[in-house]
Amino acid sequence: MEKIATSEISKLSRRALLQAGAAGILLLSFRLPQARAAGDTFAPNAFIRVGNDDVVTLVMPQVEMGQGIYTALAMILADELDANFDKVVLQHAPPDKAYNNPIFGVQATGGSTSVRAFWDPLRKAGASARGMLVEAAAQQWSVDPSTCRASNSEVIHDASGRKVGYGAVASLAATLKPVSDPKLKTLKDFTLVGRPVQRKDTPDKTNGKCQYGIDAMPAGVKFAVIAECPVFGGKVGHVDDAKAKAIKGVQQIVVLDDCVAVVGDTTWTAIRGLSALDITWNEGANANVDSAQIWEALRTASKGPGAVAKKVGDVDAAFAGGTHYEGVYELPFLAHATMEPLNCTLHYTKDACEVWTGTQVIGRVQEYVAKALDLPIEKVTVHNFYIGGGFGRRLEQDMAIKAARIAKEVDGPVKVMWRREEDTQHDVYRPVYHNAVSASVKDGKIVGWTHRITGSSVIVRWLPPAFKDGVDIDAVDGAADQPYGFPNLKVEYIRAEPPAVPTGFWRGVGPNNNFFTIESFIDEIAHREKVDPVAFRLRHLDGNPRLKAAIQLAAEKGNWGSTLSSPRMGRGISAQNAFGSFIATVCEAEVDESGEVRVHRLVAAVDTGIMVNPDTIVAQLEGGLIFGLTAALFGEITIENGRVQQSNFNDYRILRIDEAPKIEVHLIPSTEHPGGIGETGTTAAPPALCNALFAATGVRLTRLPIDRNALAGRKPA
Amino acid sequence: MITLHVNGQPHDVDASPDTPLLWALRDVLGMTGTKFGCGIAQCGACTVHVDGQAVRSCQLSIGSVGDQAITTIEGIGSSDVGAKVQKAWLDLEVIQCGYCQSGQIMSAAALLAHKPHPTDEDIDAAMAGNICRCGTYVRIREAIKKATAA
Ligand code: FES
Ligand code: FES
């Protein structure tokens, strides 16, 4: 996998990043991008366009993949702009540095950063544009702009009762100097922010009109499906295509060094053609890699010296006395399993290429397709789409590169699609992790804590400046800045790349691993200290009032301490602050005689700072919690003979509606900077579940997915 | 040439009879609202109605459809029950990425057409074949109940 050129993120200050944490709040000095549109349209910055026809168009710097971000970002812009929200039109951003995510310095949507990163810049952009429109109207009326106000895409002069639509003053506004430090609204002046607003993207998702990348249909498009070597890193040996060619509608067979694609007049003929191919693969060096080896290598690596990510106080002194506890926690590889399988449509014409796809990194898609086709970057046009699930998979551009290499061999536009099996087996996987933790307890409180994380570094490839001195800023996120303020702390990281298996970001990123570990281990310590897990956590949270309040609310709403309806049920809690949000989650789960688990209820309390669209926050938490449960209950990719053993939803299970618990989400009002919410539920669910299972059975699960055999036949604790 | 009756209109489809209805709809007729998710009857993203029954279109060849009436997500809003389901879906803001939701709405509409007042068990049974990776299940349950009350 290629390294991303460091030049594009050269402005990123490592110190700033470290201070913020990969998922922390950090805004690089952000200047409003300059207007680029010409003519009579008012385009004061990269995000706002006002036409003479009164149409206000908002250009979305982050992609919509279900998290409701188009609505949230549009609300922020429209609120400060005083635009008529019902009439604003949203546009996907083209590849352009003007839309870089200020936290990453890359045009990317991920890490639950969208609102955190764009809250300030979009407010300024909206307020500045509003100021210019007001100024233009005031000039036209020869009145003092301070006597005018704006509302619903109109400037109003109350004294004279005059009103003018934004469109009518757009041309004049375009000649004015941008207001560089505009006056922003105060919280109480917001008309959209903080209210539940109907999402902009959902109506077309009820009637088949919404277009995802897989729905792109450029005129004359052909349909291709791809087969990659099932063994990671393997190559194509020999292809016998006689039978495939005989199938009516099969148009072409493209053989590249590492994959084969069949092009047909429909996806179905392409699938049939692919099945009819007889491909011999040169499996290469990885043909014998299996899961047992991978785990052994990881555990061996975990013994080596670690790079210190965080050191507080004197850990050795803290461990000199007190009661000591030790634990080891491990997490498996996971696939993303986005509902929309990987796909990319391209039209290559010797000197240019047009691309249609849904991506979290449109700038990188443009750059890497250009490289793959040996074209100047400006000759590659990329159209972004609504995304049928990202979860980190579409933070990569590997699929676009492969599709481009195929499209280069095809005359006319071609849609390259990965069948579900190929999608599952050629993912970039959430890394396997090994965690060694220890704690020293004196007088009922944890006084010393060590946490050593061993696993692959995704950052080193994806955002190189955020990897330095052996520490991956994401891998230690949540551990180095653990919520409990332990007075003596040492957190180490050991980079250990698994043989053969490519790794990538997966919803919840580093905090997934770290909070599973921390929240399982602290629960274990509370139990062994014979202290209620809620009380034990609260003891350590005097310095973290927001998390404390979330735990208290979750415990209250989750009926903590009350008797459950069945002796086979247990109740567990987890708490975390990550992604700038504070969440506590109470889980009720039941274990039957055979070890099968039923999750009955999840109750979450969350403080995510200022809320833009509260209903979206609830929805993201509901969905995120389910996503986390799926991982905890079922998620594991295993390797044998260098290949992934899972293939489709039959053997890579996703939670279904009849298995879904009741979920309650309680929002805690706040005036703090907005936090991230896309991943918050995902990282919260697994430890809450495992702690509930412990309460039900007395079995402490230290690995995911849950081991039903370990739970089977256990008496209630 | 095979004639398919989709959303009340006849369409001539020039594709081999073994072609799954899913791919005929998407690739030949350009009706892309019906989605591909798994191809093996595991996810329900491809759900359409054939003579009023919810069917996985990835498993049904066009050669076997005959004269039966096909309804897709593009046409479901013209039935009463379909429109109610769509409205409930928006009122409760069920949808996240939306990729599974064509199938969810088609399954829910078929359920309500046959059982106007389903129990929780009926809902689970009718909807368990539709995976939602974004985890919208809690709202799907509520929205189905809301559509029945409408
Ligand atoms: S695509 Fe038909 S059930 Fe999944
Ligand atoms: S809404 Fe995304 S898969 Fe269901």
C-alpha cells in the first residue's frame, strides 16, 4: 500500500496533533478559502453560492454516508448566513484543498471530526457572507448596515419596512470586501442549530432516487466484476477464458498482474463470465500465513520494548505497594462490510479520465487515479456520490486505483464492482490488537496504571506526520488520555504489522481497542475490590465532571442496582470520553444454558457539547451501539492459507432486527464545543456488553468476539 | 426478448432468461433504486414485490417472472400502504446511509399489506431478512408501528 505524500499535510504540526489527540479538537489555522466562481453569482468562500435567482447553494466539505452530516453542516452555514433552510441546495464538494478537513489537513471525512472541525470555519463563512449581503443591501438603500438585519434569505430594514432577497443583492455583495472577522451568533440566537431538523438527504432515500456511486450510469456504461488473488499479495498465473468468452454478453476479459476482471453488458453476464474463468494464481510468499501465526507474532512482539506515549508521575513507586492487578485483552481483525459493496465507475480516454464513485477521500482518489493512468491530475474529474456506508473503508483509494487500471483497458465507461465475497476478502482490516494492562490499588483507588498496546499502525501509512518516535497517535487515543486521571500512568505502544494482511481505519479506530481494554479491566478491578462498578468509576472522576455526570445519568435511567427480571441476566456499564464526547452506557444482557447471548436493553447518556441536530445525534448513537454489538457478538476475520475465510453475510454476521435490543439515548445539554458522535456508540457497546455478561455469569471475557463456549453452562454469578 | 411489468408499465428486456430480476432492473432498465448487497438472499437490499409478495430480486430470474406484476421502490409510493411507510420512515428519520432502505421499505410495505396491525414478533419475522449495517432497527420497528396507526 502506498504511503501518502507528506507534502499534502506538510502544514500539519505534529505538536498540535499530539496535543489534540488524533480524535481531539484541533483546528489548524484556517483561512476562508477565496471565492472562485465568477460572474454575477456571489461566492464569498468555498462553501456558499448565492445566485441572482435567490438560490442559495451550500457546498459540502464532508461526505454524507449516513451520519447526517450534510444536514448538520448545512444547518451551521445556513444559521449564520440566515438563509432559508427549506430552500438551500446542497452540492458535493469537488476535489480541492479548499475543502480539506482542518483536523487532518487532508480532504477526508472520518474520525468523527466533521462537526468538530468545521464548526468554527463554517460559522465564520456563513456570518461573513451574511455581513456582505447586509452591507450590499444597506448600500443600495443608503442606510447604515447596522440598522439592517437578515432573516430567511432576505435583508430587512425595519425602520423603513424595506426587504430585499439575497439574490437581488448578490451581484453587489460580490464586489465587497469579505468581512474577515465577522460577528458570530450567540447560542440563543441560533434558529436551526440545536433543533431537530428534517434531514436533507433522506426523502430521496425512500423512493429510489438517491444516487450512490454504484448507481452511476454514464451513457454506454459497461459492467465489470473483479477477482483478486485470494491470497494477499498473490499474482495472476494463467487464465483460461475459453468458457467465459462463449457466454453471450461477455464483452472483454481484462487480465492484470494481480487481478482479473470480466466486462459484460450487465453485471450478471460479468458475474457469470467470472465464474466461468479458470484462473491459476501464483499465491506467492503469503500462501501459508494463518491466524495462529499472526496471533503468535503479535504476542511475541508485545514482549518487546514499547515506545512511551504517555508518562505521568512515578509508576514504579505506585506499584511498590498496594494490591496489583494484571490483564491481557485482545481484539480480532474486522471487515467493514459496508452495505454498498466497493465499486468505481470510470471513463478513460487516453488524455483524460472521468470518475464516478462514493469516497471519503475524493482528493486522494483524484491524485491516485491520475498516477495510475499516468495523467496530469487536472485531467481527472471525480464526481462524488452519497455513500452506502463508509466506516473507514472509503478512506482508502485502493479500489479506485484497481478500477482505473481495469478501465484503462476498456473502451468507453465501465463500472467495476466487487461482489460481496470479494469485498469481504479484499478489505483493509481493523488490526488485531494485544493489550497488557496492570494496576495498583491503594485505599480503594487506582494509584498506578500501565497499558501497553501492540498492533498495526494505520496512521504511519495514512497520515505519516502523526506517527513519530514509534508512537501511533490513533492507536493510543483514549489510552494515553484515559478518562480517570490516574496519578501514575505509563502508556506504551509497539508497532507490529501482521504478515500479509492489510490494515485500515474502522469505525471507532484506536478508542475501540483502548476502551474495550480499559473499561473491561476497571470493571474487573472493581469486582475484585468488591466495589460496585459505577461507584468505583465515580471515585476516580472528580477531575472529569462531564463523564461523571454521564455515568450518573446512565445509571439512573438504566435502573442501576435494581433487580433484573431473570437470574440469567446481568447489567454492565462502560464509560469513555473519546472523539470529544462523554458517554456512559448501561447494558442488560442474558445468557442461556448454551452460552447464547441476548442483549435486551442499552441505555446511554451522552454529553457531546453543543448539539447541532439532536435527533441525528440520537440516531448515530443508536446505530453506533448496534455496530459495536455486531462486532462484539460476531465480528472476526480469520486467515488460513494466506486468505480470508469469511465471504458473505452468512459467515460474516451482522446483527439483525430480531436480535436488536431496545435502545434509549439521553442527551446532556452543554455549551461546550461540539464533540464527535459517529463512532461514540460503536466504542461504547462492546465493554458494556462484556461487563453485563460478567455480571450474568462471572465469566470475564478478554477477547472479542464473545466466546459462547466460555459462557455455556455457567451458573449466574 | 422478455417483457417485464414493472410499476404498471411493460418493459422489453433484452437479456438472457437466467438474469436475476435485480440486474435486469438496474443494468437494463436503469432503475437503480433496487440495491445489490450480497447476491445470496442474505441481506434483503434487493427486495421488490412480485404480485404483492416481498421477493429477493437477486434470486429470481427474469425468465420465471412471466406476467406477474413487479413493484419496485420507484413505484411503491403510489400504493396507500407504500406511501404511509415512506412517510413514517421520514417522520421518524429512520434512514442513515439509506443503502438498505429500499429493501427495508419494500419488506415493511409487504408486511403491512398483509397484516395491517403486526405484533413485534410479526415485525421481527418479516424484517429479519433485511440487514441494516447502519443499525437503524430501533427506528424501523417504531416506524412500522407508526405507519399502522396512520
Ligand atoms: S442482494 Fe438479494 S438478498 Fe442480498
Ligand atoms: S441505513 Fe445504511 S445500511 Fe441501512
